[in-house]
Amino acid sequence: MIKEISKLIANYASEIPEETIASLIEIPPNSTMGDYALPCFPLAKIYHKNPTNIAEDIKQYIDSANIPFIDKTEVFNGYLNIFVQRNYYIKIVLEQIMNETYISRSIGRNQTICIDYSSPNIAKNFHVGHLRTTVIGNSLYKIYEKLGYKVVRINHLGDWGTQFGKLILAYKNWSSREKVEKEGINELLRIYILFHKEAKDNPKLNEEARSWFLKMEQGDEEALNIWDWFKEISMIQFNHIYQLLGVEFDSFTGESFYMDKVSAVVKELTHKNLLEESQGAKIVNLDKYNMAPCLITKSDGSSIYPSRDLAAILYRKKTFHFTKCLYVTGLEQKLHFAQVFKVIDMMGYDWSNGLIHIPYGLVSISGEKLSTRSGNIVYAEELLKEAILRAEKAIETRNPNLQNKEKTAKMVGIGAIIFHDLFHQRIKNIDFSWDEVLSFEGSTGPYVQYTYARAKSILRKNPDYVSSLDIDFSPLNEDTSFQLVKKLNDYPKAVLYAADSYEPSIIARYVIGLAQEFNKFYHNCSIINSEYKIRLARLCLVFAAQKVMKEAMELLGIQCPEEM
Ligand code: ARG
């Protein structure tokens, strides 16, 4: 609608681009001031007239043009208030939802976007921080897919580095096959911590660990077998979490995959005169850009995190021909990505501006930083299981006769965690409190799920509704229904804005607003007690609302139970 209106006004004010007009149009806080309003103050300078006169002129132009979707216009305090022809508007909005034409898949033009997300470190527990990258990345995948992009979902596992030399040595010294098999990642973590403690008194252990890592880099069979097995053990936990979250990947090529591709990067950097020696290590100097140097190889020649990322970028470009490659990690890696992207730019690749870091803030629980020592839950798996348990209890009290309680509790518990993670702006630090996350009121996942289930139950109880557009929508003219229609109309805009700003929170906020509008409608507009014609129109609106609600939640990676 904003587009239609700006087009119309641009016909009159041809000096001003349509997009500028669109960006000026506001939605008045109160519908007595119109459905849309154009503040004419910014136009005053261009036309050398006062805003009220400009508004009057545009009003005259619109009124004389007899536009079918505009009911009336009013001038007030330098604003042009526009009232749309409600019947016309409602039909267009509902038609687009029924026919699923509200979001165009042609936006992505089949371009490829790689998303590097989740990417946990082998032999370490999956932390709640990794939960955030996992759900943000998964939601971005769904959003871009919806818009018609080809998305490659990459899990860049942290499966290479000196720490594995330490781990192999620690395993040989202080653990056993049985223990690792029984305790999984916890045992690997135990011996890793033990290694650091022991190495304090016995620095020779560090030397030995380094030589194990060198063996790995040189392809030593024994070292690689142990490492591979550590990876297997870790993947059991990771896969379990992905299964709970319903998250999948196209590729698990982690850091180890790029280890033997670093020498080609070194060659290319040398050839392009970008490499410098510094205390035996090789670096790219970034003084000119006010950044610390980017480390390429260590003094023993081994590869390192940044150089493996450089190799990964070149590999991904060659393999997937991406237009964008996104990296979803904590804010603390900001410098790392700035350095690596800069090096790609210095290598002369003009597509380096398609490399984008998508940072996010920290998670705390009830105001406390997460730490195992303080007894706060740090591990994603524990958190998810606890959420399911608590959802089970809530359902037991609210609706003890519900069918499929277990399945519903899973959707509600997991959905609550994902929603909470995505509702907050990415970059903000978030605090986690169980009461807030699992509440059925407020800005929570369960609130939206519950609203969706309510809409579904209305449709079930009224089997005479037809999801057809061949009905009279005029009963939806009154304010509460019309506000809901307007909210539905905002959905495509929210999806586009979320995609442009890499910000799933925009969709999470949108869907809360939608659920609120729906509940207002539900309380004000009776369905069962209204006459047939009104009932049909209202049911059609319920149908549209539940459809958008479900889809918006799917874009966040959250499932909605049909009953709750
Ligand atoms: N494994 C890293 C971590 O846990 C994240 C990797 C992000 N991706 C990348 N290509 N560097 O912090």
C-alpha cells in the first residue's frame, strides 16, 4: 500500500523520487488520523511553500484523480492524512495471503548466499553462545530461502589447531578408551583442563603436545586416528542438539578441511608481495588500516585460525560462487573477521565486500555471567532439556487432557528458547530468566504458539468456513478487524527488512505484534454469535492470520503445535 501511495504522490511531486516519498510516509498512532500520513515539512524546502499548502495541493490532486483504493484525504498540521478504501485494501491483502503472492521469490534471483554458523569446537561442550549462532544462522537461512536465494549452510567446525596436540597427549597420559566412550565430551574437557594444570609445573608437556599437533599436520596415522575419534565423540552431542533444534547443514567442512589449502594461500600472498616475516612467523601487515597484523603461519610453519579462514573463503568462492558469505559469531571475533576480509581485499578480490560478519552479544542467566562454577547452566543440551521439562509441567497444569503432550512440550520448550534468543536485537547482550522465557504472556514464543493454537481451534470449531476469496469482506471494515488486516500487510516488509539487516529479531517482534492484534480481534469480534455473512468474513481473517503467524514462526525456526 505504501508503494501504491508513494507512486501516486510521486506523480504529483515528480521532482522527488518515489522511494524518498515512501520513506517519509508514516503510520499514524491513531486511526482517526488516517491509515497513512505524509508529513509535508521536508517538502517545504523544495517547493518554497509552507507544509500545509503543500498538503492541500496534494490533497486536491489525489481527490480529483478518483483513486479506487483511497477513501478520503485530510490535511492536519502540515500532514496529509490518507484514509484507504478499506474494502479494496482488505481484499488485496487477503488475496495476496491466500494466493501466497505476498513475498516474491524472485528477489533472490537464485543468487547464492553462504552462511557460516554454529561452528562449535570439537572436544568442547556446545555452549549457549553457540546456541545463539545456531538459531540466528538457521533463521537467516530460512529467510533467504523464502526470498528465493540459494543458501549453503556451512558448519565450520573448530576441528584443527594446537589444542588437539594437547588433547592427544593428555588422552595418552591420563585417560582411556573406555572413559572417553562412557563420558564423551566431558572426559575430553576434563583431560584438557588437567593438561593445562600439569603443564604449569612441567612446561616440557607443551613441547610434546606441539609435536603431536605437528604430527597431525604431517598426516601421521596414529595422531589422525585419535583426532578423528574425538571428532566422532563430539559429533554425537552436537547432532543431538541439532536434532532437538531442527537445524541442518549442507556441509560440515571445518577447519581441518582447509589445513592443506593454506600453502596455496601462502604462495599467492608471497606472489602478491603481501607477506612479511615477523619473529619467524609469517604475517600480513595491516598498519595502514589501523589493525594488528593478520597471522598466516606460525614459526614452525603450521597453519592457524585466520589462514584457514582465508583458505576457506577462496574455496567457497570457487565452489559456490556466492554473492555473499555471512559469518555468524560472537562480537569478540570482530577483529579477526575485519583482518581476514581486509587481506582478501588486498589480494585484489573485488568481491570481498560480499564477506559479512554478523556478530551477536553475550548471554547471561539472571544477571550473572555464565559459568559452570557458579552452577549456572552453560551447556546448550542441558538448557534445552530443562526447557522441555518445564514446558511439560506448564502444559500439565494448563491443559492436562491434551493429546500428544510430549511432542507439544518439545515444541513449546525448544520454541521458547529459540524465540527468546531471536527476539532480542542480535548485538544486544541478553539475560535469561526461566520465568520470562517460558511465560505464556508477554513477548515470548509460547504466547505466539498459544495464539496460533487458538486460531486453529476457531477454524476447527467452524467447519463451515471457506478459505475462498469469493466472499463479502465488508464486515471487516470496523476498526479491530481492519487493524489486524493492516498488521498482516506489514509481514512482507518485515521479512525484507530482516533480510537486509541480517536481523531475525524484526520478524520475532513482528509476530508478537501480529499475535497481539489477533487477540484484540478475538476478544472484540465474536465469531460464533455473529450472523453468517460476518462469520465467514471473520473466519477468513482468522485463516489468514494463522497462516502468516505460522510462517513467520517457521522463518525463526520454530514449530507451532496445532493444539496447546
Ligand atoms: N569455532 C569458532 C568458535 O567456536 C567459530 C568459527 C566461525 N567460523 C569461521 N569461519 N571462523 O568460536
